[in-house]
Amino acid sequence: MIRTEDYNYNLPEELIAQTPLKVRSESRLMVLDKENKTYEDKKFSDILDYITENDVLVLNDTKVIPARLYGVKEETNAAIELLLLKDLGENRWQTLARPQRRVKIGSIISFGDGMLKAKCVKLLEQGVCEFELIYDGILVEILDKLGEMPLPPYIHEKLMDKSRYQTVYAKNPGSAAAPTAGLHFTKELLKKIEEKGASIVYVTLHVGLGTFRPVDEEDASLHKMHTEYYEVSKEAAEKLNKAKKEGKRIISVGTTSTRTLESNYKEGVGFREACEDTSIFIYPGYKFKAIDALITNFHLPKSTLIMLVSALAGREFILEAYNHAVEEKYRFFSFGDAMFIK
């Protein structure tokens, strides 16, 4: 049994970062040595001191879409909020609807005086519904006009610059949340990493409900992850297989890149070109096959993400490091500071 409560820790609310720093790479960085169980306090730009020509950095190039929509139910004019989670194809989307009790199969929600309409075609559990989107034109352009960036509920400040909830290398639209470990990188820092001889490889995982749905089960191993779509190109798979063969260190940037690589890698086959869904849930007891090190942010108590980092570095060591971060007043969660587990 994996007790969910064993992944809890005390976090003062004032340590939850509400806004991004002016300069991305000036956030703090805790460097954890998972073998020797030691940690040290650094700045994120110091990551250069820990990366060599024998490393491959793997980044998730997904792009957050303005996925939060506020509309009205046509029959009753009731206010409804939709959060687009996953593109199911043929203009169907998995969504979170609030309040779900007001939504029935056949309900039509109108946004922007009918510029976009959404018809409910399926009701699922925990507020999740499937909607068919009805519109003229290009959906990405319509969302840019009508949608808001889907900031997490613990962020109460308005985001003045939408680009700060995107990585500087965001490319493929489709996420309902940012892969936040990547928010610390600037183009200049990535250039310096390549100048040191390290390789950079891009994969895509569109962040959806699987990443941020809380664990409600007392026994975390019973928690069901929702699927998320990922892509690994032929070129990325070849680079990663070459790195493995040469004994290079694969450093995953973020838990989403980690879940992509661990889902994709097959013993005896290696990394492969793929466009598929994953519902992988990594918690202590899991044996990592694809990655050697991880750059990540500080995660919510009792979340699947703190379980993932505990699987890599050990639960007690991670909780000790988190308690140190609280004492040292690190900034937590999406706009917060980072750790490098080497």
C-alpha cells in the first residue's frame, strides 16, 4: 500500500508563488544528489555548472492554449465555465465543466455571442464531460479571442504577460497547463548549454487532467491517471537511443518529459517514434528505464508529482529537501523555484 498521507508536508500559503520572476533564470535551484542524499542551494543559472558534453537535456515543447472559457447555457442563460483538457479529434474535446450539475447531454454552451458553441455529448466522472465544438474559422484563433490562460487555482494574481505561462521553446499547441520546470530556461541559457557540448532533444506531451488531478484514494496505488497525448519524433528517438548506447546521462526537464520518456522506452527496443496516449503513474517502487536525472519544480502535497520525484530520489530524502525549502523560503509550484535531482 502506498499511503497518500505519507506524501504530505506543511506549506505556508505565502510560499506559493503568485507571479513569475522578472528574469526566468534568476529563480532558485536546489541541487539534490540522490545517491549521497545531500542537497545545496543555488541559483537556476548555476545549472550550467552541473551539465557537461556527456548530457542530453529533454524538453517538452507543448504550448498552453487559452483553454479556460466562460459562457452561458443557451436554454437557461446559466453561467458555465469550460476548461478544454484534451483534443479527441473531429472537434470533440474532453473538458472540465463547472458547475457540472447544470450540464446535461445535449446542452449547448455559447461563448462570445455564439462565435463558439459547445454541445455536450457525454457525461463522465468528476466533472469531466465531452463536448463537440461548433464554430466557423480556425479554433486556435477563436480561443485566442475568447479564452483565458488556465492558471492553477492556487494562483490568485492576474497574469499580466500571457507569455510567462509558456516556455521559451513552446511550439505545439494543446496543453491545459504549462510544463512548469521549463519556465526557468531562457534562450540564452539554452544556447550556453549547447555551447558546453550538451545535446537538447524535444518531445511533446499535452498536459491534461492526468498531471494535475489530485489523489483522492487513501492508498495512492488505487489512483487512476487520465490519459494524456504525447509524441516522440523519429529524430528524437534516434538521438536518445544513441545517447543511451554511448552511456550519456539523460536529464529530463519536468515530470511531463519524464512520463513521456518512461512511457515510450521499451526494454530491448529502446526509444521509438510514437504518437500515442499515456496514463503512466510513477510512484515509489518504480524502476526508471529512460531517465537518469530530473529538473523539476516543487509539487503539491499528496500529488502524483511528489510521488514521482520520491520514486527517483526516495520519499524521506525528498520530504527532507522540501522541509529545507520551506525553512529557506523557496517559492513553490508553477511560478516557483526548481530542483535538480542528479
